[in-house]
Amino acid sequence: MSSDRAASHRQSIPSIDRLLSAPFLEEIVAVWGRQSVRAAIRAIQARVRADESTSEISDVESFYREEIERWLSTERLPGYQRVFNLTGTILHTNLGRARIDESIYERAKQLVTQPASIEFDLKTGNRGHREEAVCERLCRLVNAEAAAIVNNNAAAVLILLHTLARDRSVVVSRGELIEIGGSFRLPEIMEAAGCRLVEVGTTNRTHLRDYERALAKDPALLLKVHPSNYRIQGFTKEVSTKELSELAREHDIPCVIDLGSGALVDTRQFGLPREPIPSDVLNEGADLVTFSGDKLLGGPQAGLLVGSRELIDRINSNPMKRALRTSKLTLALLDETLKAYEDIEHVRDNVPTLRILSLSTNELRARAKTVHARLASLLPAEFTIDIDASEAEVGSGAMPGYPLESVAVSLKGKSNAMTQQLLVSLRELPIPVIGRLSKGAIHLDVRGAEPLDEFISNLDSLS
């Protein structure tokens, strides 16, 4: 290439700043961030300048859009992205667990986008208590003396153990030494809290006498953990909350129950077994109960502690409490979610988790027919598309082994390679669709296909 032509070639390359401000890159900048897009442009232009065989770029917009997206997809991790969860796992830990209703989010949003009285008492003009409003509402709903909020349920267990049992023993049944997601184990939480674990009973059977013998260790409290992410069946025995709380009261120590999932309504209405409700456990004599905000309650991630005012006051006085506190967004979302439970007749309409659990088989079949029709019009004839009875699950450790009747659209190509490629294509849609691969077919559980019109419109990009 002549020197004049090389100079002309370099001059035809648009500047970085010009490209960054170009309308056709606005969406890419919004998704990936300005500095990442700048790095992509710089790398692309260095390559173009060095390649003297490259002719003048005829379509600048298409060239840079494609090259920038290609560079970013290999050199940067993408940010978080909204997806359609059609896995059949309603509270999918990897997909954010409970959804928040848009009306709840809109009411909470103003407390985040503007100054808010999070720790300010408007009556006195003095500093207020950060969690007071949401804790007061929570106490009314579960009939508790007091409550506290931390950032998740593991943190709730950690701080109560650190506060009430540091350097002392805690009695737990062997059948309740749970491991939750990410290999996070109860014995390790207890160790981090400075407690000594006293195991009683066997994996499948624990009797009241086992706890009575453990009292010789002078424990700080008796801990009962609801095995929310597994089931022990067959020749089993466990001590009830009522029995355990009476024993604890006789020896003047607290009885603490970790419920995990924390439903606030009777789950039998969804065709599921009855999940323990905090108010029931407190009525049975528990001194403290802990549970999650983003499981069956259907709110944001949070750890909720309810029960004895004296014990909650001690927990709130622990310096660790500040390190585990929640954000103002969490408090606002949690308060609005709890407010929805005050209107029990309409709570299903306002808490997406309950609404999804409530969908009837007829509603799901009607939804599946719509999804089936659209996919049949979009996919090649080499794909088999069926509507099948399916089994969904609550997920996130809630109610394992208790399937929920559901309906799925199944997709299977002539070859395994075709099926696998479709699975990838679904993840590459403008709003990625996450399904479940089983027995060589993709299963799209339609409980997650909502809003339905938006889901259908999103599928059009498969063509």
C-alpha cells in the first residue's frame, strides 16, 4: 500500500470519541459500560490500522457494532441480565429466587431514587431506628414481640448464635445438620459464631431423651433446624417444637427454630404439604424463629428473626449487626411485600411467587398451547414439539421431593446437535430463555412464561 493510500486508510477510521457518542452504540454502551466499549474500539482500530490489506469500511455502523460485540463477548464478562425462567424450578437460586411485583417495586423505588426517612424519626426530628417500620409490620403478621432483619437467613443464624451462644454449647439433632447452597454448612456457621456443637440422636431418629442427656453440657440454647432442602423418610423420629420448647423452658434456656423457607400462608392451597409458619412455631413455644425473605415469602433477599423482645434486643446490640444489615432498597421492598400480606384475599395477585404457585393446570395448558403454536411457526420441521405433563418444584431448598403438577412444551431436534444448538439459541434471545434439558429434549415449563405476550414476542427472534 502506498504511503498516500495508507494515510487515507488511517484517516477513514472514525475516532473513538465519535464512535462512543454515536446513537447506534448507545444500547451496547448501556449494557457493557463506557470504558469496556472504549477498550473494544481501541483494540479493533489497532487491528484495522495494522492490516494494510483492509479496504475502506463501507458500512461503519454494522462493522463496529459486530466487531465490538464480538470483542466484548470474549474479553469481558457480561453484566446481569433479565431472563425467562422456564426450568420448572420456581425459586431458582441461580436465577435470583423470588420475583418482585412491579407495583411493589414502583412503590419502593421512590425511597431509593430520593432521600427517605430510613433512619430519621419525622415526629421527633431525631435519629430513628433503621428497621423499626418493617419490623413492626412483620411482628403484627406473625404475632411476635419483636423482630430484626439482616441480609440473609444464614446471617440470621450466625448473629443469633454469636450473640446468645458464643463460647458455649448448642444442641442440634444429627438429622438437622444441614448444608445449604455453595457448600455452606451449619457446623461451619456455628464454628464461625464461636459455638461448640453438641450433636444428639442419629441421622434418622432423635428423641426428647437425647436432648435431655445433652443438658449436662450446659448448653446456651436448643436449636431445631427445619430440613428445608432434603427429606428423611422411613424409620424416622423427631422432637416437636412444643416438646423442645417445654424442655428449654424447664432449664431456662432459649429454644430457637430455623425455618429456612418461611411461608406466611398455608401452602396446602397450592397442592403442597403445609410448610411451617413462623406464627405457628412461636405459638408452640419457640423463643426465636429465623427464616428467609426471598423464598416462600416472595420478597427480597433478607434474613428475618422474630420472637422474644429480650433476645432480639441483645441481637440488635451485637456490633456484628451493623455488618450484616440490609440496604434501604431491601427494607423498602420487604416492607411493601409484607404490606401485601395484610390483604390476604388479594395477596396472590401481588406476590409473584404465590401467583405462580397458584396457576391451575387449565391455565398452564392454555398457556402451553400458545407457546406451542408460536414455536411451531418458528422452528424447522426437523423439530418435534409437544405439550407434556410436567413436574415443577418450589426450589431454593423449599419443599424438596414434593412435585407440583405443571405443563411443559418439549422441543427435540432430529439430532442431538440440533437440540443443543436450540438450547444455545434460546439463551441468546434478547431476553434469554432458560429451559431444562432432560432425556434429549428441551423442556420449557410454562409457569415461567409470563408476561405471556412478552414471552411470545421474544421468541420471534428465533426466526
